[in-house]
Amino acid sequence: QVQLVESGGGLVQAGGSLRLSCAASGIIFSRNAIGWFRQAPGKQRELVAGITSVGITNDAESVKGRFTISRDNARNTLYLQMNSLKPEETAVYYCRADVVEYRWAYWGQGTQVTVST
């Protein structure tokens, strides 16, 4: 059974920082590309940052220089360090794993990030 469990969301003031985590189980974590997405109320879900199985990263233009995605294959965990947060980045943040062995993309349940002015 594949599970992705996000944590680390919360309320932060504009300009503040948060670190999100996504713990994976049921997959061979190191083999799979995995990423962070977010969805604000009334908006489509969008890619924030992704990282391949070999550590190549891809960040949305809007977060470059402020957010850092990383993975710890020994802990089966994905991270997103978010700095200089903006109110418009208030959203539910999800992790997604593109699982090669099952040829399917799995989503976590999401974690709420709220950035106050």
C-alpha cells in the first residue's frame, strides 16, 4: 500500500519560513521522481518543485531562489524548505510520487500553509 504523508504546514507571517516533509511508504523511494504541488482556493493545482530519482530538480519560476526541494532516500522522505513566503502562496501543499513500479502517480492528503500579511 502506497502512502505519502505530508507534514510541516501551518500559519506563518509573510517573509517567514516553513519546512514541509513528505514521508513515503510502500514504494522503492529512491527509484521515483517526486514533487510538491499546491492548490489555492479557486485555483488549479500547480507544480512547485520536483526532483528526479537522481536528484535533478525543477522549480517553478515563482519560487526560484526561495524554495528548495530535497530528498533523503535513506529516510524515504521528501522536503521542501520555503523561505520568504508570500501571502499569495497560501494553499494546500501536496506531494506526488510518480511510481515507476506501479506506473501510477500517487498523491498525499496535503498540508495547509497559510501566510498572513
